[in-house]
Amino acid sequence: MRRRTCRGSAERAALGPRWAMASILDEYEDSLHRSVSVPQSRATVGIPHSGYVNARLEKETPIFNKQRIDFAPPEKINSLVVSSNQLCMSLGKDTLLRIDLGKPDEPNQVELGRKDEAKVYKMFLDHTGSHLLIALNTSECLYLNRSVQKVRALSRWKGHLIESVGWNKFLGSETNTGPILVGTSQGQIYEAEISVSEGSLFSTNPDQYFRQVYTLEEESGPAPVCCLEIERGLEGKFFIIATTRKRLFQFVGKVPEGTEQQGFSSIFAVHADHLPSFREFPANLGFSEIAFYTPKLRSNPRSFAWMMGNGVLYGTLDYSRPDSILSDERVWVYPPDIDITVNKPISIVLTQFHFLLLLPDRVKAVCTLNGQVVFQDMFLEKFGLLTRMIKDPTVQQIWIHTEKVVFRYHVQRESRDVWKMYMNMNKFDLAKEYCKDRPECLDIVLAKEAEHCFQNKRYLDSAKCYALTQNYFEEIALKFIEAKQEEALMEFLIKKLSNLKPSEKTQTTLLTTWLTELYLNWLGILQGDLSQRNLYLDTREKFRTFLSSPKNKDCLFNNRASIYELLASHGDTEHMVYFAVIMQDYERVVAHHCQHDEYDEALNVLSRHRDEKLFYKFSPVLIQHIPKKVVDAWISMGSRLDARNLIPALVNYSQSASTQQINEAIRYMEFCVYQLEETQQAIHNYLLSLYALCRPDSLLSYLEQAGTNPNRIHYDLKYALRLCAEHGHHRACVHIYKVMELYEEAVDLALQVDVDLAKSCADLPEDDEELRKKLWLKIARHVVQEEKDVKKAMACLSSCALLKIEDVLPFFPDFVTIDHFKEAICNSLEDYNKHIEELKREMEEATQSAKRIREDIQEMRNKYGSVEPQEKCAACDFPLLNRPFYLFLCGHMFHYDCLLQAVFPNLPAYKQAKLEDLQKKLAATSQPSKSHHRPKDADTISLGKGQQSREQIKADIDDLVAAECVYCGELMIRSIDKPFIDPQKYEEEMQSWL
């Protein structure tokens, strides 16, 4: 929409010129102007196959967006300058309008106060917008500071028509310009300084000094100084650019330290005797103008454009150069529709990538990259002829005015199409830099770069670029295949693979397999060519890097069967092993070494990766060839290996019965038993079998070390016995018999070996005298019958106290005389006499003991206890005398029924049954007789044959119930581990408490 403030002529005349900067035309009216521009870039939408589909999403604004200022000046506009958002405009003859664009509704109008016919020739505003110089056509110059309202005349400047001013951007301030350079129409360059003294009582001249430092000349003599620019480079070096109608001069030099306030005289003094370096062009417009582009505030300009006779000289500024900062110069001739004799350009403005030429009726924008006109804006005749174009260097806005109208251009996204120009110039790095945030354009640039590299036979670079594009994969691959560029094809596939997402598993698998095939083909070609050995090694390293890449690991692992097939088809066993190691498929690696009789290498792989399953699988093969090393590896694995799983390998290995082989097996088994303290029966049994086969001495030592407790022995006793019997190890068999507590068998076998061994076996059953006697009789019989040694037989009698002479006499033959047994018989008779005496003494002691017991019983019958009337039952706490009761020696008293109730549950089952039976019998005797004349002594007489009396029944009940105090006797001790609550009634009891 458009906002516009309309005022009548009378109101306008009364208020004077009004500036309404807030009212700007946002849209153009067809009747106001006609513009022609190059097509703008379009937004894009991605598609899967080749990239993006062009689709205009919204109407893009042009790069140079014009706005007409809603301002109707009361008088014609003579000149307009703008800097740092400060705009100054000369109106008519004597009016100056100043506007702070930050506050556009508060314009400031200043009168020049001139009564003569002087007119404003040019105006110059410094970079801060504080210092305004007004050059009059009468060769006078006026000065106005932003903070004051009064125009001051510069007396020292009188007599010079000012053409240009070079402002000091390094020392200037709001009140002082610092040393500046001034160019005149006569070719002189003056150095001057203007200062505003604030608060002074007396008015002083603002111009501090005005002295000539140089004169510019052309072929015909002094020429007007059209432009002046002061820049500071590296190490304090200053560059001064000055132009005439045909020449561009450069003055380079350093200002001595501490003398910068004295100006630039020293720089010009160097060229007092000779001309400085300059550029000259034959044609001229009668004037020239130079424009600079500064990318950031308070930075040095980066490029320049000099509008002269036959075109525009464009270049960059390089401050590192010693004598000239102009670099990369080129001349862009004017477009064909510009005829300098009819419609020569008036002004030039430089932006980052364009320079704008102002013609009397239009504005043309030319791209500095290719010299093409990219924008043209026509102005209607009713606005009048265009007068001047100027750019605010701080906010990068461009201003154009006629005598009646002011326009402003905004530069928006100027670099939007730069990528395309750089691309057409084959400057692909710059093109990618300017479209890195626009993927659709970046894709175009990459495709163009790839095609360019391909055409120039830079196939590897082309492959890298193609991999980043969205072009058809098949077309690119076929392109390299047809060109027979297998290396470039591999590079393309590698880059394409690296750009795939983890979700694209199918594509990853295809590319990985294809690359493996290509690598193997390429290695096969290079391997046979000794002249390309270095290339072969480099390719092999790349292939191994590809196989070991963490990004490809999952894909290679999932498709390792296919990779193995490829490697096998090419016969590349070296990389098959390498790939197997990467995939941690050590089984395949070890199998490969074993197939090629590389047993040491196979064992090294096993030892390095310490995989138990692989040890179990390959040990049977390895131990046949390198037994000692294999056993060393097993021992180094320690408890990680289960020796039971290695026994089959050892068994197969030791079948040849070689002593060396058996020794290696024994070494490992001993390590398991003594170092690892293995308790597995199979291990101990196998060690026993090896000992029985090769080391009998170690066998008996092992058995004795294992001990005689069957619960702590880890070998199978029956197996050990059978094994030792088969190999004739009798002493070992005797030991096993002893462990099994088969003493008779042990003695029988020991007698075949050694009588002393049999004697040691005969004393083992310490708790069974009968068995010991039997065993010793066996030994005695053996000694008498087999060895026929009477003295040794007598020695057996002395070794065992259980044997008597009469026990061994039947073993002797009839011809043996009694003299041999005289001593033994005498000793036996003496023992019998001693034994008889001991028996007599024991009988007397028993008789005396029985007598004392009878006396104690008699005394007990006369004992009694007293019960007080207030005594209570210890169980129910009721008076004791109310019912039948029991009194114990400990002092506890119980009712009969209370004691019965306490004792009955704790009696054994058979006693409970007997008690119930006695109670039934007692109840039966308590029933009244049918005869009314019951005998008085009914309780004392017999109830019939085989029946007990009532008193006897009561006595039996008392023996069961009142045998001991329920609180002080054994019954209480036995019940200490019984729970207070019956487990079966626990839940019921617990619920009763809730």
C-alpha cells in the first residue's frame, strides 16, 4: 500500500518545505516508471531423482528496489548529498535543507544569506555527516557544521572553484575535519583543515590553513581535480587517489610518526620533481567520477569503479601492494545504447557486485563480474532530467534526484544471482560460497563443475563433484565407465557412499559390494606390474582403509558372506584374512592358517584374541604339531578355559603313547589340579589315567595327597581302582581300598605286597574290634602259612592286643613244639588271671551298689511333704486341694488333670497309646457292680485271670504321667526347640490377634 500526505499550495507556502520520510511509496505505479530487469532466482522443491523442480513460490522483490520520496520542494533542487543518515539539499538560490533520516519529520532549514547572484555549484559532506562544504559558482566556499545554524564563509578558500574534497576518515571528528585535501577546477590540490570552536567569545575563522601541495596536469596542462580519496594501508602507509578527466593518479607514502596532524605534504613532496604513477585513457566525458565499495562500517574500501570516457575501469583495492593499491583492473565498456556524444552518463555508484550508471532519463545496473546489464529503470519525462546519483556509504542506500523529485533505492539480496555468474566464469569455489544456503543452486554449480572437470580430463575432481550432486547415479557411473576411468569411478562411489544416510541400507550395500569388486580388479591388475609397485601399495592401503572404515563396518558385517565370495573368486587370501580379522571372524583366520600349515600363526591369533570356543575347536589340530606351545597357551589362558573341553584333544594326541606327548598332557592336567584347583571329576580321572600309564610314582603320591575322606576326593574311586588294577599298581589299589573302607580287601591285597602294609590296614577300623581281630588273624595266618615264620607270628601277637595265643594256634602245623609258644602261653595265662580278678572285684562292687539302692527305696516310702491349704496348681493357678494332685521333690505341685494335659502331647506315640489304654482300663474298673454287696477289698483283689488290679493301673499311669516334673525334667529340655504356636494353627492364631 501507499501512504501519501497531501497538502494544499497555500498550506505548503505557509509552512515551507515539509519532509515526510515516513510516507514512502511501497509499490510502483505503471504511470510513474517502467523498469526492466533480469529474471530473478526461483524457490525450489526437492525431488528424489535429479534434484529439484523449479517452482515460483512468491514474487521476489528486485535487487534494486526504488522508492519515491513523497516530497514536493517549493524550489528546484540544485544539489543533494547524504552520509551517515544525514541528508543535505540545496533548494533554489539561498535555501539549505538538512534532514536527519532517523527523524525525518524534523527537517532543519538554513538560509545561506547571499544577496548576490551566487549559486550552489557543488556540496560535499564528510563520512560522519557533520561537516558540509558548499562550493559556489563565484569561486567561494561556505562551511556549515551539523551542530550550528549559521553558515560560515571560508576566506582562505576564496578564488578557487572547488571540484572535489578528500575527507580524512582517520583523524576527523564532529568538530574538526583534520587534514583534508581539496581539488579545484584549475588542477591544484590544497591541504586544509576546518575546526569549529565551541563556546568562544570571539568568532574565529573555521579554516585553520589552506595551502597548495600539488598540481595535476594532463597533456594540455593543468586539469580539474574531479575526485579525491584518502586511504590508509598497512604499516601506516597512505594511498591518495586523484582523478582528472582522463587520468587517475596515485600518491603513496608514509607520514612521519607524530606528524599526522600536519597533513599530507610529505607525501606530495616526494613527487615534486616527477609525476606520480597514473592511468590514462584517450577519451573523456569532460569530467570523471570514481566510486568505492566499503563492505563494513569503519573499514577500508574493497573495490572501485572509475567512470571515464570510453567505459568504466573496475578493480579491487589491495593494500598490501607497495606502490599501487589498484588490482585486478578491467575496463567495462558502456552498453551499446549509451552514446557519450548524446546521452553520456552523469554519475556512478558502486555496490558489491554492480555499478549503477545514471543517465538523463534512466538508471542502468551493470554486473561487475561479467559486464552485463542486469537492471534498467526508466524515469518519466514529467519528473525532469536526472541530475545526480549518490550513495550513503554507511547504510548503503542510493539516492537520485531531479530538480523536482527525490528517489531512493534499497539494495536487497544483491548476491542472489552471483553464483550463476561465477559458475559461468568457471569460478566454482566462489559460486559455491554464494549459494551454500540454497541447495538447488549449489547442486547446479556442482554439476557444472563436475562436467567442466570431466571435459578437461580431471576425472578425479569430476568424480568428487558428481558425488555431491543429485544427478542420476546411473548416468554418472556409465560416464566414467565409457571413459575407462575406473579410478575416478571408485572415487565417485566412495564419495557417494560417504554421503548416504544410515537408513539407506540397500544403496549402501550395493555401493560397498561394487567398490570391493573394483578394488579387487584394480589390485589384480597392479599386482603383476612391478613398475607400478608404489601405486599397488597405495591402492592396497586405500582398500584396507575402506574395509576397516567404522562407517562401513555394519554393512560389511551384514554382507560378509558376499565379500568372502568376492575375495575367494579373486584368490586374494591375504585380504580375506585381513577382512576376517576386521570382522572379528577369527575362526576363519585360524582355519586358513591351519590349512596352510601355519600353525604358529594360528596359535598367535588364538592367543591374541583369547576366544575360548576357538581354542576348543582348533586345539585337536594344533596340539598334534606344536604340543608344547599349545599347552603354554592353555596355561596362559588360565581359568578362562574349561579343561573338560580340552580332554578330547589330549586323548587324541596321547593315543600314540609317546612319553613326550603324555608329559605335555600331564603338565596341563597338573596345572589344572594344583594351580587352578579344579574339582571336576573328569579332569582328575584323566590325570589318574595318565599317571597309571606313565608315572606310577606320581600316581601313589597324587592318591595320598588327595586324602582318605571320600567326600573330599574328586576322582572316581571305582574308576581309579579298576585303572590301578589293570596296570598292576597294587599299592595304589590298597590305598583306594582303604579310602573305600574295604579293609578286608585292602589287607588281602597288601599281603601280596608287604606284611607291614597289611598291618597298617588292619589297624584302620578302630571302632570295630571284631573286624580288627579278623584282619589281624588274616595277617597271622599269612605269616604262619605262607611265610612259616613262628617268630614273626609271635610278633603279630605283640602288635595287636586283640589276638591271643589260642587264636593263632590252629594255624600252626602239628610238628611245631610247645617251646615256641612257652612265653606266649605264659603271658596269656597271666592275662586271664588278671581278668578273673577284675571280674571278681566288679561283682562285689555291684552287690554293694544293689544293697544301697534297696535301702534308698525303703527310705523313700516313708518320706512325705506338707501342702498348705492356700497352695495352688502350678499349671492352672487354682487351689490345689480341690482335686487330686501330684507333689514333686522340686516343690512344683499340679492337679492330676493339669499334669496329664501338659505331659500327654510331649510323650512318644507308643507311650501316648499305652496311657490311653490304661485310662480305658481304669474307667472300666470304676463302673459300679451289679451286686449291691461289693466286697470291701475290691480294689485289691484280682479282676480275673490275666487282668491288672486297679492299684496297678494307677501305678502304671503315675509312672507315665508323674515320672518327672514337667517343669524341671527332661521333658522341658526336649521341648526347647519346639515353637510356642503349632505351625498348623499359626494362621488361625494370627487372625485371632487382629
